[in-house]
Amino acid sequence: MLTSSMIKEAALSAGADMCGIGPVSRFDGAPDEMNPQFLFPEAKSIIGFVFRIPRGVQRGIEEGTQFFQYPSMSYGGINEIFAPAVLYHVSKVIEDAGYEAFVYRNTGARGVVSDMDGSPGSNLSPEEQIEVIEHAKTAAAHHRNVQFTRPVREGSVAPDLQFQFRLAAVACGLGEIGWSKMLLTGKFGPMQRLAFILTDAQLEYDEMYSGEPLCRKCGACVRECPGGCIPPINSGKAISVNIDGKICEWGDIDMWRCYAFYTHAGRHYNPFVPKEVWDKNESGSFDLMEGVTDIANEQEIIKIYTALQKYFPSWVGYNMAKCGGCIRACVSALEKKGGCLEGRFKNPLRTKKPWRLDR
Ligand code: SF4
Ligand code: SF4
């Protein structure tokens, strides 16, 4: 008989760092376009896997000396190699017991609703949408949702359905959402990525986290975001979601703004782009990053990415994330202020003042 213990043992022995299991009924009432119950209507259980981000992967950004390891190892490596290998291994354990394993690896930016702002995707037919795209004459697609899609039967949702990973992790009992919208776990704080399996097997379920709040509402993430993307703690700008009775709340982050800053960081935090390029702001490409406009949207992002993509020689299949400011701020705060990371490392992440280019 397949049990939760068998699945967790298989997951940990294959390389996952944590594994939690919840009933899919915890998603009752979720918006259709983000409800994993539509993926596999017979599924009874959702299995969540945590893959730690080694703290040292961000050392180079913390020191300002090496920016490649974080995106290549912690986006590319985990999403493309380490997590799929574990999903594959655990799926075999489940299917050998006669149940189906719907593996779901990270699929950022291919949902029906935008993973930036939740706005619905195109309501044009795929055929009409081709016309629109052909006239848009832009090389870079930054819609953050799929553009050519329609439901295949009445009562279903259009593919590809992408659910909210961090909330799914909460539903699997793995942690809580911090003010910075990151998942925080008791073991790794904000340093992890996720993957899931849906299965029709009935299993024993983990309770959702109910200990001391993992987020200390310290505001370090707010203060250290180079783009000012995270609202202050007491601003009232919060998003609140109820997962089967557990209230999850986080700051209403300007996600399009973060999309610009987490990759390109701005004039004070991006040592790869010459000062003159920021000063010139040719064609208003950096209006958002230079504070000329406050409106962050897809058009501003395309301008920024088009202007700056030549400054990075290789993209590891992912954006060359240069920020991680909110993660490092959170790790440092949790280590120093007695949060879940206290005592985990012999030496703290941060031993000197964070750097900032004076230009
Ligand atoms: S990733 Fe960077 S830009 Fe985005 S919210 Fe965090 S600190 Fe701000
Ligand atoms: S830095 Fe502080 S406020 Fe922000 S997510 Fe971490 S613990 Fe919460």
C-alpha cells in the first residue's frame, strides 16, 4: 500500500530537502484559472517538494563579485535539473503502486493569467492573436502568460493552467508566505524553490503550518529592494488569501516593477551597465528604473530588456537575476533577529555594510 512515508522517503533520498502532502480539496474556491483541481480532476492529493537554495549561491551578489551562480544554479539548476529528477523518481514510486503521478515542475510565465499581476490573458482566439502579435513588431515577449490558447471543452479552463506555487506549498504544510511574497520555511527561511505532484492516491496529510509566524514583519525586504517594489509593512497594501481556513497575507508587490529590477537592478546595483547608459536614457528606455515614470507594465519592461540585454553574455535559459535583495535582506534579518534561521550557519551571511554604487 502506498503511504505518505514511502513518498517522503523517496523524495528525500532522491534529493528533495523537504516534502509535504495535502488534500487537493484545500484549493476549493480558488480561481478556476489557478486551481490545480482542473489539472487532474480525479486527484486527491498534492505533494509539495522543497529544494533549498544554498546560501552561498548568493555570496557573489552579496560581495558584488559574481552574479552568474545565482540565476544559473538556483533558477536554471533547480528548475531544470535537480527538481525534475526528483519528480521523475517519485512518480515511479507512485505509479508502481498503481496510482497516477501528474508531475508539475516550475513553469513560470505560461499560465492563462499573468504571473506578474494576475491580469487575464488574451480573450482573442489564437487565430486572432497571431494577427495582433505580427503587428506588434517586438522581438521580446514579456506577457508573462500564454497568448495562444482556448479551453478544449465546456466547463474547463484554457491551457496551460499554472497554479500559485507558494500557496500550494502552504497547502502542503511546508511553510508560510512572508511579507515579501516569498515562501518562508522553518528550515531554509526564504531560500528554496518548489515542485509538485498531483496524484489520485489517498494519503495521510500534513497539517498546515501553525507555529510562531515565520515572517517577523521586520521590513528588511522593504528597505533593501532596489526598486521600492515592496510596500511598507503598515501601509495597508496587503493581499490576503484564505486557504482552507489559513489566512495568508503579504505585501502587494508591484510585480512588473520587480520584473525590471530583479534582473537589471538599476544604476546603483548593476555593475555591468556603464553609467553613461543610465545617464543617456536613450528613447526613455529607463524611465521606470530612473524614476521618470512610476507606471510599471509590459511596455516599460520590453523597453528595458531590449536596451539592456546586450550587457549580459549568457542567460542560462532564465533571466540573469542580479538582485535577490529581498532574499538576502530576509536571510540576514532572520539570522540576526532570532527568526527561523538563527544558529543555522556558523557565520552570518552579512558581516559588512551592503554595497551600493555611488553614481
Ligand atoms: S527581487 Fe529584487 S526587485 Fe524584486 S522585490 Fe525582491 S528586492 Fe525588489
Ligand atoms: S525580511 Fe522581514 S518582513 Fe520581509 S519577509 Fe523576511 S521576515 Fe518578513
